[in-house]
Amino acid sequence: MEIYELRSFAVLAEQLHFGRAANALNLSQPALTKQIRKIEAELGGALFDRGTKGTRLTALGSMWLPQAREILGGFDRLIDEGKKGAQGKTGRLRIGFGVHGLDLVPQVITRLRSRSPELQIALQDMSTLEQVNALREGRLDLGFVRTSAGLGPGYARLPVLNDRLALVGAESGSPSRVLKLKDCRDEPFVLITPDRSPGFHQHVLRLCASHGFHPRIVQEVREFPTAIALVRAGMGVTVVPQSSWRDVTPGVRCHRIADRDAAWSVSAVWRKGDSNPVLAAFLDELKAVRAAGSA
């Protein structure tokens, strides 16, 4: 028995008229009659009584109709879910991101959910190293990592933003005074712990070394807001990504580090050949957000 034959039975059970049912199914009446007789032969009993008073369901037909409708409804839902999945409107996407994606990623997800509210999107706050390992192990579908991260040729990349190191120190009396990294060789430093963000931590150490000193680290923390709060409390200076700075903390100032080596780029990265339609839909929205930002 084919699904189209089951559908013909259900439509005829609703219409109780071979002519109207045939029109609704876009069939000839003889073709519909042939399908119903085939089903009845397969079941071994009549589904309809055809008499002078019209067409009526038999006891077997009445008993069988609810189950037939349930199967047809499930089949229609299956087809609908398949179409949505192929269009990236349902499904799952696992995304890793760090401080660089705090503005960008929510914008993309908001756009995506407005079009496809049934999507399941899992977000994980991770360092570049953690994202690289998770991508390799198949625990992430897409990450936002430093472009220099060594993922090899099996991964596709889309550059999304540029960032650089910035120095945060206590607010001085002169608003025009610019704090420079080379002037901080004797200052105590509050830095992100290397197990939280090893790439960032090493970047700070390399930049300080280029100015001829190793930072005197008095406190290591796991979050940039914590580091800024400790600077405000007078514990020293800190280095943060410029993208993470929000000019809302009284008593501290952010100073751009102009060194060429202070800058880096961030790319969206995913496995080449990943056919997940949700990934494709996310990348389309990501490109649209980037294009709107550069317009």
C-alpha cells in the first residue's frame, strides 16, 4: 500500500462522494475507484458501502480512518520538517566564541531566530585554544578564533573583525595623558590567567617583551571585567581586547596600544564540507551583518 492510496481513502472518507473526492485528488473517478479496491483487497474487507443513498463508511472503514489520518498527519509533518531542515529553518548549531564575538554573535543569532524560531543554537564562551580543540573533536560546528590559530587545511575561514590590545589604567588628573605600555614596566599587572585564554596571555607577554620587560603580574583573573574592577581598586594596570572595553567604569581609562604587533584578526571557522543547512543559514546572516556594518 502506498501513501498516496492511503490519502485517497482519507479524502473519500471526508467527501463520501467519488466524484468530489476524485476532483480534490486531481484523479479520474475510475482511477480513484481502482485505488480504493486495491486497498480493500489488501485489507480483505470493504471500506465503503456504495448504494442508492450514496457512499458510506463501513464499520471497518470507520475503525481504520482515525489511524489512517494519524499516519498521514505524521507523514506530512515529516515532509514539512525535512523541507525546513533543508532550508536551515530547523536543526542545531553549536557555536563557540570569546570576548571578540560578544557584539557580533548575538546580532547574527537574533536575525536568524527572527526567520527561523525553531532552531536550536548552543553558545559556549571559550578561548581560541578551547574552540580549536572542540572543532577538532566535533564538539563545535563553528568558532570565532584568532585567524592565526593553527587549524590546518581542513577548515574554512571567514574573516569577521579586527581587534587589538588596549591598556587600562587608573584615571589620571589630565584627560589628555595617554598611558603607553613602555611606561608600565614598573607597574603591577592584573592579567587574564593563561588557562582561561592562553593565546591572549602569551600575546601580552610578547608585546611587553618587545618593550624590554616582563610584566610584574600581581593577580590573575578569568574575566576581563574582573581585571578592570581590580584596576579601579588600585591594584595596577591591565591589558584587554579593545573590543571588550565599555566606557562605563568610573575611575579607569582605556588607552589604545598603537604597536603594530598589538593587533590581530578574528575569523569564523568551520569544517570544510560540513553540509549542515543551519550552518549555511548562519553564515549567510553573518555575511549580511558584516555587510551592513561596513556600509
